[in-house]
Amino acid sequence: MKIIAIVNQKGGCGKTTTAVNLAAALAEQRKNVLLIDLDPQGHATIGLGHDPDTVEYTVYDALTNPQIPLTRVILPTKMDHLSLAPASIILASAEIELSQAAGRELVLAGHLKSIRDRYDVCVMDCAPAFGILTISTLVASTDVIVPVQAHYYSMEGLRRVMETIRLIRGRFHPYSAENLNILLTLVEDRTTLSRQIQLQMREIFGIMVFHTVIHNNVRLCEAPSAGESVLLYAPRSRGALEYRALAAEILGGAQDVELPRESPVRRGLQKDLSLMFSGLRATGGGDTHPAENQAEASLASEAFSTQAEALPAN
């Protein structure tokens, strides 16, 4: 089972939109897909037509009660081949409850192992924070997709994700996010800034950046109010077509990329993004030991342990 974590510390970059519509696009390809909502806001749950306040069981119950298997939490959706493990606001308290549990970072991985023969793909929508839940998601995942809005502030969220994955690989091998990809979202082709960020991201990260980009599209904003993915709500919209293209790219491999032209006029992005990601580009490869030597790996593990212990108290 391919396990895809949709992660970015920055909010408003299209995580839930990507999780819901990518899951729907994969289900449309007749893949058996499970979408797990790991954000206490429950927006992915709402986006697939369920009310977080009325569902009997949520992911919280499975994570905190050993007597409740993940299979009892899972609900059907309006789409064939697509199921949902819902979330509600009570999931926020799981951070505190799991903080005292032995092997807390591996609880989610254990649940996913129990259902790996039932699904082809699991997509997980994470909260915009690096608490125990998000760390557990990264540990359990085979693939990580970081939606990055074509704005400068989003680059900081990407950098934090890459740093965290590097620490996870040092501590939890062989449990680790094997593949990291970047998805450009909320793209506006008409703006110089958007074109410059696309250009620099592809120059810095190469094939880690999906060929498919997700443009601003009003249908993507409207679909959640109908409790549907955009593929059901507006199947011929630009948003639906782009998420279908993303699913095809994930299932069939990368495509050639045509780089956008850079405007000769001095406006828009004024910084070289490569400086922000110096030393982190190796994170996206298959190397499960990114530290150059054992001492660095030890320091990374120690730093991550300190970070993980501190998170529940914040």
C-alpha cells in the first residue's frame, strides 16, 4: 500500500484541497483509496460529505483506544473506491494523550499495517503543525507531498518539512518517508512572482517538483460546501483536470517539464531560494541515511528527540 502524507507547516497552501481531490482522482482510476483526516479541524471530513460532530467514531478513537480498530472508524463516501477515516475537534487532545504512550510515533503505522491488504493507496491530511500526529504520519508514510503556494512565505514551511524528514530518517529507519515531492498550488500564471518561484523551485529541486501544478480555481473553493470532491462537483473544471493529471503522474511517473519564462523586468521575487534550502536538497532522494557521518546522524536523532518531547506541551 502506498501511504501518502500531505504535509506543510504553513496553513492555507492547499493541503486539504489536495488530500481530498487527489484521493478522489486516485479512486476514479479504480484504486481502492482510504483518506485519513488527521487535522482536528475536520475539513477533509466535511469535504467528503460527513459532519465531524455526528460521526460515531473518529481517528481519535482508534489512536487512543486499543479496543477500537481503524476498520471500525472508516466510513463510505459518495465515490466508489474511496473511504474516509474522519476527524473531529477532539483529535486535538490526542496530542496530550499520546505524549505519554510508549512508541507513540509508531501507533499510526501499526494501524495502517493492519489494513494494508484492503487498500491500494492511503492519503493522509495533516494539520498545519509538527505535533505528534504529524510526526507519526511522516514516520508511517512511504511518500510525502508538500503543497507549496507560489508565494515566498510558503518556502519556509517547505524548509521545515525537509528538516523534519531528515531528522525522522535518522531516528526511525527503516520507518521513514521514502519519497518527497513538491506540489505547486494556488498558481497564478499571470504574475511575475508566481513564474519566478516556479522557475527557481524546478531549478533547485528538479524532478522532486511535480510536472502538474494546481491553479487558482473557484470550483475548488465551491466543492467543499457541497460535501464533494471537485471531480464530482465540477468534473470538467480546471481543478478537476489538474488533480486527475496529478493522480496520473503519481501512478505513471514524471513527465518532461517546460520551464516558465523569467521576466527581464526587476520585480517580484528578489531572493535566490537556493540559499534557503542549502544542505537540504538531498532529502528528496532515496537515501535513508542523509547524514554524512555517524556523528551527524547521532546529533540529528538527539535533536529530534528533544523536539518530539517538547511538542505536546506547546
